[in-house]
Amino acid sequence: MTATGHGEPPARATAAGDRPTTREADARRTTTAGGARPATTDSSARPATTDTGTRPAATDSSSRPTTAHTNTRPTTQPPSADRRHLRGRLRTAAWLVPLAVVTVLVTARALTAYVPPDLHTSRVPLRGELHYALLVAHIATATIAVLTGLAQSWPWLRRRSPAAHRWTGRAYFFAGVFPSALVGIPVIGLTPLGLSNQASLAVLDALWLLTGIAGYRAARQRRYADHRVWMIRNYALTLVAITSRLIQPLFEHLVAAQLADPVSYAGDALAAGHDIAGATAWTALVLQLIAAECLLRRRAGQAARRRTTPTAPPRRAQPSAPTPVTPDVSV
């Protein structure tokens, strides 16, 4: 038994070649000849400090690694493209289907007076056979414009069959709008329904022809956005004949209520008829122009909102803050 310095208890004698256990090595630290304390290499021992006084990085296998916990909250996904397309189709069908039904029914009823051609069934007072022939040609070409324009309004035709859309558009303009507007010029001069009615028909005919030419030129120059704008206005003017037939009973009722008034009509049925024709034509023209501009402004607003409101990408799971590791400051 040998005594050690610094008041430490005597070490237990070991046999030759025996080494003290790890627990005993942790319990006491022997000093070297130079007085420096050797660093332990055991994995459970405390790391020793270097000569510069800094502590080396911990390589102990018992140190806890920093773990990142992911946020498992469900994220809100934007609506799929298929659902957006379905809602858009339903909104389009909500106004296009009733428009198509009403347009076809009113057009078919108007054609019953001229198919087959008969001077005695005409709803417009005639000045002769030439007037009737021009009137029938005007109505026939206008009917082509109404039906082909209705087909052009269907979005499915533009998306799925561009070639059919182009040929239908050519038929709409060259077989419908253009010849009907040209034939309508002498028809307007021969229509005996008063100057107010003739003025409204002349304004309608001029706007119908000019907007059709503007739309056709825009398509030839591949300015398709302008082409769509002009053709919406043009088809709105095409439907003036449909709107006038729908609102005519209202003006007939209003005028009939004043027919016996000595100040208004004094029982003059001819003056009352001219007033009904003029008021119906002007009102239908103004209503269709307003409807076209409202539709164009609505589409422009939707396009602006799509440009300024980008689609939000799916939210990614954000990692939570890492668990802090308590530093070991023991010596």
C-alpha cells in the first residue's frame, strides 16, 4: 500500500497487468508526473478542456440530438381546376340556355307569317310586291344571323372546334349581317310606320353594319380580344328584333289606355300604331346596347381580378422550433 498526495484515499492494490474499472476511473483521477490531468477516453466521461481553455465539441453518444417536429395541421388546398371549370360552365349555361330557348321560339313564331311567302299574312303594311320581296329577303338573312350568332355564343364551339367557329362566323357575317343590313336600307324607306320608327331602324342598321365590319377586321388582323368585343356588340344589335317583339305588348297596353284620351290620341288608331312601333324600336335598341356594355364591363372586371389576384400555392408544413439542448458546464 502506497500513500498518495492531496489527502486522497489509498488506491486498491491490483495484480500485475490488471487495470482499474471504468467506475473507479471516474471516481478518482490520477495525476501525471507533470501535474496535468489526463483526458478520459471513456464515452461516459466528461470532456476535458484543451490547453487554450475551450471545450471541444461533444462527441458523447449520450448527448441528445436536435430533432425538428413538423407541423401536422391540415393545410387548406385551393379548389381544383376541374371544379372551377365546372362552376364557370354552370354560370354560362344559366343565362345562355334561356337565351337560346327564347330566341328560337320568338324567331320561329315570327317566321310563320312569311313561310310560305304570302302578301296577305305580312305583319308590316306593304307598298307592293317589291317591298314584300325585299322584306322577305331581309327577314331570311336576319334569321341566319340570329341562329349562327347563337351558335357562336356557345363557348364549347370556340374551345373544341375552332374551324367550325370560324366557318360559322363567316356565315354569320357574309350570309346574315352584311346582306341583311344592305337589304334593310330600302326596306326602312318603304316601311310606313312613322318617322320615329324609320329613324330607329336606320340607326340600328348603321350600327349593325359598322360593328360587324369592325369585328371582321379585328379577326382578320388576329386581334381576337377586340374581335370578341365587337361581335358581342354586334350580336346584341342582332337580338333587337327579338327584344322588340317581347316588349311590344307592353307598349300596346300603355297606348291603348290613352287611345280614347282627347289630348293624347283622340281615338286615332293610325297615330297610336306609329307611336307603338317607334317606342318599341327605340326602347329595344337602347336596352340591347346597355346589356352589351354591362356584359363587356363584367368580363373586363373578371379578367382584371384574375390578373391582380394570383392563385395561392398550397401551404407547406412549417417545422417547429428545435428543442434546445442544455449545455454541460460541469468541470
